[in-house]
Amino acid sequence: MTRVRGYFHPKTATGDASLIPPPPWRYSGDLLTVEYRTDPARVRELLPQPLELADEDPGAVALIWADWQSCAASGRELLDPVLAQYKEAFAVVRCKYDERTYTRCVYIWVDKDFAIARGLHQGYPKKLGSIHQTRPHPYGPAPRIEAGARFGATLAAADRRLAQAVVTLREPSPTNGFVNGHPMAHHRWLPSIEKGGGLALDELVESGAAAFEGGQPWVGEAELELFDAPTEELARLEIHEPIAAYYQQVGVVWDGGRLLASRVSGAQ
Amino acid sequence: MTRVRGYFHPKTATGDASLIPPPPWRYSGDLLTVEYRTDPARVRELLPQPLELADEDPGAVALIWADWQSCAASGRELLDPVLAQYKEAFAVVRCKYDERTYTRCVYIWVDKDFAIARGLHQGYPKKLGSIHQTRPHPYGPAPRIEAGARFGATLAAADRRLAQAVVTLREPSPTNGFVNGHPMAHHRWLPSIEKGGGLALDELVESGAAAFEGGQPWVGEAELELFDAPTEELARLEIHEPIAAYYQQVGVVWDGGRLLASRVSGAQ
Amino acid sequence: MTRVRGYFHPKTATGDASLIPPPPWRYSGDLLTVEYRTDPARVRELLPQPLELADEDPGAVALIWADWQSCAASGRELLDPVLAQYKEAFAVVRCKYDERTYTRCVYIWVDKDFAIARGLHQGYPKKLGSIHQTRPHPYGPAPRIEAGARFGATLAAADRRLAQAVVTLREPSPTNGFVNGHPMAHHRWLPSIEKGGGLALDELVESGAAAFEGGQPWVGEAELELFDAPTEELARLEIHEPIAAYYQQVGVVWDGGRLLASRVSGAQ
Amino acid sequence: MTRVRGYFHPKTATGDASLIPPPPWRYSGDLLTVEYRTDPARVRELLPQPLELADEDPGAVALIWADWQSCAASGRELLDPVLAQYKEAFAVVRCKYDERTYTRCVYIWVDKDFAIARGLHQGYPKKLGSIHQTRPHPYGPAPRIEAGARFGATLAAADRRLAQAVVTLREPSPTNGFVNGHPMAHHRWLPSIEKGGGLALDELVESGAAAFEGGQPWVGEAELELFDAPTEELARLEIHEPIAAYYQQVGVVWDGGRLLASRVSGAQ
């Protein structure tokens, strides 16, 4: 009687081949955040019921670039860094569920398979993309984290550029923005294997950081551009009004979440 | 009251951003297949209950390289081919469930995100890899599909080579091998979002081609090598005895499968 | 007294590490060609003296996608196909030198380092890009080479799409176009290592295929789009009038060229 | 009379498409250096005459990983960081020419085309590779630069891993090693376009940093492994005796070099 092991596929006798080890998952990285307001109707159309628009500033969007090194409990991925390093760009909005305010990731691109797998678990709607952001450095032409420093960030997928930003830092900030500041409310969806069978998995889940440490956030201005593409809808979140841009270095631990609601055999 | 659209994430008002459109999914491609026998115990350890070893030739393995162009019903992906083309390498074994023989994919690597998404739906345990196989061509130094023709095939993941083969064709064959010739029996697993919560999705599903056309298969010999890697277990399927190697060009349609068994809240 | 070996860098005791082996270089591949007319002034500005505009149809441009398998004399690269396969997209114009008409490649993108190295030798101004083109296939949804068949082709570099085309075949053609039909006239330039030192290498070279075989060319129509990018100038070759589009499968041998003119210590 | 512009190919009316702008080239980056001794005969076989083995410690090798952000005078590449960021791994030895000691890069892999182009100019024998190194970070599981910190580094090319190292820092160091501490003596070679024509370019050039700033170097121990590959010879520089390993963050400017010797029409 065989019992296979592994947190994720492929499951094997030892579990060593699992695309990802079990949480806790630990991260070191740099976050470049650009906040702006769009038409709240464009946010609402991305919120399946029972999620509703946030009461306050419902059209606020944050487009965030992150440059990560990540690992599970043992940390051994850090020493074979192709297994630890990845970059991502993602768009978050806020929403309301059961009278609480949540952050929700509506689009996200990453550049590694283990990041896709963690996203499936956490309900992030991940695709592959090509993501770049200027890194701070203490020597040479790259910027320090200081007033006047400029950081570029770009996103492409399927050989098309989808977004680009240049952020100029102005001063230290008490926060790293507000759109990405709530617990995440995500769906985990998988269609039934049977044609016309609706959803086999239809969960609303909540999660957030189990631990967090971070450096001084900086605030500044961004020039942000979004570009159309046939199979992407990021640019529908049109930029109506800039809010601000932020830079912060952080350490994060993620260690599971909570099921808010589950529905099976629902119409898809 | 919002209703989001899209077969897969991200779900939106239009569904245009969905990582994959709904089936039917259609494929044109070349299959290079290397069959060999391993220790049946190494197959058994990859078969979670209630799957059992196949009655006949239970240690047979096929390692298959495929070079695909794929699309959904409209076929428009073919005209923006970064959205249609992908390569994969995968290992299949046979197993028995409810007195029927099935094929089961135990390891698979692909090089595009839409292929990962289709695999999640179909129960293929996909990772990203770098996959190459010699293509037949009517002119110049590349091989024709004919006696004596030689095709190379390689697989790498996480910057390590995992497998390589050189196949020499001998003669036309009545079959394209036997290991990959049954309906597929796959699991669709996703852990609960809650720590220690077991599996949120634990399905055994069956699927196969809804339509198939193919050219003349050719049979020959392979030199096959498998390489160890810290986060891969393909090489545990040690090569005890070569069976044969095959080459075939095919057209396939996949259009959904059937749920064989489902268990929820199972211990993981 | 050491003598290092190898046709190209890095040179070693054995020569095995050379990025490319010596010619002859042999190619199997598919060519998708889109010909159109631009303002001849945009062609002239890319022709350094003593090259002049071609007498006839001087504004003709061909934008060509090619999907190659390549090797040197032994052919062993074909069996480790990551060393043989590459894709390219390139723009050619015609020019006149010493009363003869030549083809000249003005822009080219490839996706492998060995292709960059061969281009340095041959005078192709290669950059890295991401290149895709629909492949003909005998089964499934991919096109056959026949009337009405449609092939897509795309080019991106530095995460920006630079060009895309959809070609619809109409009928067999006596030619594969005319812009790419002459010997190539290319420059091989390398700046002096010394600041302000002009060029250390400034050669005008001619080369062409040492052997050629090909299938039936097909002609049809193309929808072609070019896109601006900050570090690219392909889109300056504006599309004023379409000519035609072509598809052909070919086998080619390249085995060296001829020095037309050399100038050293020239002002850069 | 047309005059094309651009420091490198492709040369155009504006020069904007040049793969690289003219020096000065400026760099911010992290260097992870592993020094060891090999058989001096293996170094000598890589030194074409008139280069000779260094008088002292002639078998010393440094294998160096570097994670760079780079730009030309304007610095604009830093804001579209796909044009600025690259990684490299390279092996250097020392040699003697005209009674002076030089450093010489014998193998090098990079992951961007602009880095290949700069290498052609500077005489670095660049190939494409996949290079990763752990980055220091002030928060989370990634290491700080401090006693006991561990950094991994890996190199692959053509889908094969060529080298990997794990470095453990011990203490601040007065130097960042000694093998990479001299001016560079490199060859710039290009074969004649004519078959059997020897070399069209055969220069011995010297260059070094025009400006340098750096943080505190740290020294420690490395576990280093080299792997064989059919088209690579790095592993011939066998590890006979470890010396030490180093970590340093630096800023560098490169602004041209000096021609030491030039030979034309030499037998290749």
C-alpha cells in the first residue's frame, strides 16, 4: 500500500521532487510600489460576489514590483539560488468581505515555476512574465535609497511590454502605501475535469504575513505607463490620478491562511 | 452583482486575460519516445493507492519528448506563436485501477505557462524545464524521418541536465510504443490553505484524446542517459533494459475527462 | 611555446571550447519573408560609403524570419540540439558596390550565442531577441504549406515587441522574393581598444551560400506591423507599400567569403 | 555621401540602435571570488605566445561570479533595467608579458547581448550562460555580509551545470584576492572572412579600471565543484588546492585600454 509524499506535485516516495516544500516560506526582497486611482467600476468588475468595493477610495490600485530571494524552513534554496530567486510584478486593489477590508491581487506575473506553484496555493492568479527593477547598490552608478534616487521597473509577458515605471524617491515615509496593507482575499479556482462541470474547487481564502520586518520606507513620485496586449487586461485599470510611489526592503514569512468560504459544483 | 469570466485565472469582466481558454485544446506535434524497463518497485512507489502496478510488464517506462503547437477552438494562438508553441519532456508508467490499465505521467517539464495551466487542469505534475529535440526537415543537414535518421533530445531544469537521448530510426512500426497507449489516470491535488489541513482537492481523474490523427510511426534504438539532481527524482527510474524508441508526428484534440474518485479533507 | 587552438574564442589547447567550429556551416530551416517598399532615403542612410542605393527599386526591404537547425562539418550539434537550433529575424535591403548589386542585412536578432558569433564573422549586426514563427505540420491545427495557410511571426528584444506579421499563402511561386537574392555585402567593424582610436577593424566583405537546396516557394500576402523602441530603429524602415510575402524550406551551406575592401585606423 | 553612426553594430543614421554606446562604461555590482591552485601546465596551455606563466604562484586561478548593473555616461540604461542588469561568471589566471604581470580571463559566460558586445571590444571570450549568486539583503533569510554568512553561486551553459560554489565568510580582509588584481592582457581575434585566410584581427590589448570604489572585502572558505561538458573546458582547470574565497561590493568605470601588439594576416 503506497503512500506518496510531497507538499506539491510531483509526489514521490521521498517527497524530494515536490515543486515546493511545505510552508513556512521565507522571503527577502525589495518592493517598488506605485499607487494610483482608476475608475472604481474597473475595480468592481474584477470582484466576484460576495466581494464588494472597499468603502473608502475604492478606485485605488497598487502596481508592485518585487525582487525576491525565497526559501522554506531549511533555507537550502538560498545556496542554489536558481531555486530561490525570482521577480514579480502584480496589481492589487482593495475589497470588502463580511464588513472587513481586504487586499486582492487581480493580476500577477512571476519568472519561476516554484513561484507559480506557491501562487496556486495562495490564490494569486500567476502567469509567467519578464520583470526587471533597478536595484539599490552602495557603489557605482546604481542608486542608493535616498532623496532623488531613481528606480526603473518594467513588466513584459508573451514578448510584449505591459507596464513600465520610473520612481523618484523624495523622503522617508511612515508607510509603504495603503492598498497592499490588508490581509489578502483570494479565490482558489479549478474547473472540473468534466466538460460543463463547473468548478471543482471554488474557495475564498484569506492569508497574510506570519512575520514581517522591514527597513525605512521611502515615498516619491512615479511616471507609470500601462500598455495594451491581446491577452492581458492590466491596462483596463486606467491611470486616472497618481497617488504616490514607495520603496522598501523587507523580510517576510508566509505560513498558511484561512478558508473563508467554499462552494463545490458551483456553476463556473 | 459581479460575475467574472474566464476558464482559468485571472478571471475578469471579459475573460480575455484567462491564462488558458476552455477546451477543446488542439495540438500539432512531434513525439520522440524512449521505452525501457526499470525496477517495478520504483514504479510502485510512485502509485498512490488505490492505484496498483499493471499486471503485465509493470516496470515499463516511457520517456517522451514532444514539440508542440497548440491552440483552443479559434486557433488564433497559432498566429502569435509565442502563445502556441511549447516543448515538453515527460515520463509515463502504467498502472491498474478498478481492473483497467491506465497510463500515468509521473514527471513532466514544459517551457510555457499556458502549458503549466493546462497540466494543472489535467493532473500533469508540471515543472518548468528547458527541452530540446532534433526536428526532421526535408533539406540540409537535419534528418528526414527515414531509416538511419538520428534525433537527439535533452531535458534540463534549474540549470542541470536531467536526461538526454539519441534515437536512431530503423523501420516503420505498427505502433508508437505501448506505455503511453492507455487513458491517463492522474491526480489533481491542492493542499488546504490552512496549516495541517490536508488536501483541499484530491481527485483521481481519467482523460484521453478526443480525436487523434498521426503519421507513420518509426521504431529504432535509443542511447538514453538520466542524471541525478537534488530536487529531481527522474533518475530513480533507473534504466534496467532498453525496450525501443519511436518517432511519430501527430495531431491531437483534448476535450475534458472524467472524475474517477474524489476525496475531500483527506489527510495529506 | 604555446599555440592555442580554436576557430573562435575561447582558444584552448584542444580547441573544443571554441564558441563555433570552423566553416563549412550547414543549415536546415524555414524562411518566412515579407517584402515591402519604404522611403529610399531610409535605406540610403543605412549604407555607409562607398555603398550606394540599388539602381532598381531602391526602397525595397525584406523582413525575414528563419527557424534554423545548424551545424558544422561533423553535424554533431544536431544531436544535442540546444547547440544547433536557433531562430532569427532580420531586415535586408539591396545596395550597389563597384557596379554590382548586393543584399545587405541592416538589422538582425537571434536567440543563441553561437549564432551571434557566426554573425560577427560574417558581418551580420546581431543582437539577441525573442523570435517566433508558426511551423508547418502535417497533422492537427498547425498549417500545411498550401493555399490559404496562415503563418504568424513575431520579434521582440529587450522585452518590447518590435515586429509582427501574419502571412497568408496564395500559390506556388517561381522565386522566394528578390531583396535577399544577391551576394551579401557586409561590414566587419570593431572599435580600437584605445579611446578615440577609430576602428581597429573596418572591412567590407562579400559572402553567399556555397550550396543551396530548397523546396517549392509559395507567395502570398502579409499583414506586417513595426513598433518603435528606444534602442531600436527597425520602425524607421516605414512600410510604404507591400510587395509580397513568401514561404520556403531550405538547406544551405556557408563556407567563407571574400574581402572587398579593408581600411585600418580609419576615423570611426 | 552617407556616414553611419554608432559605437557598435548596427550602425545607423542616428546611432541609437548601436548595441552598446561608447565608453566610459560604469558598473555597480557584487563580486564573489573563489581562488584555488591548479596544475600550472593547465594554465600555460591557455597562454598563447608571447604570454608566459607568472613567476609566482603560476597555477593560481580565480573563478569569479559578478552581479552587475551597468550603463554608459548618461546612465539611462539603469531606468530600463533589462538594458543594464546582467550576471557573469569567469575564470582568470595570471600571466607575464614584457616582464609585467597581467590578469587574463580565459573563460567567461554572461546573460545579455550588450555584455557580449562589450566583451568583444575588451577581449573577453564571452559565451552565454545562466549565472546565479546569492544576494546579500538586510532583512529575511538572505545573508547579510558578515561572519558565517553563506553565499551560493552557480554557472550553466547549454543546459549543463558547469560550476557551483558555496562560500562561507569568516572575517574582513585587506584584499579581494590576488589573481584578478592586475591589468588585463587579452587578445582580440577575428578570423579572416576568406577560407584559410588566418586572422583578420589579432591584437594583444591591455586594459583596467579607470576608476574604482569598493566596500570592505570579506574572506572565507569555498566548496567549489567544476563539471565536464562536451563543449567546455573549464573543468580542465582542476582544483588542486583551495586558496580562499572573497566577497566585495564595488563600483567600477571602464574607459578604454591600450594596444600592446598587433599582427595581421597571421597564421591562425
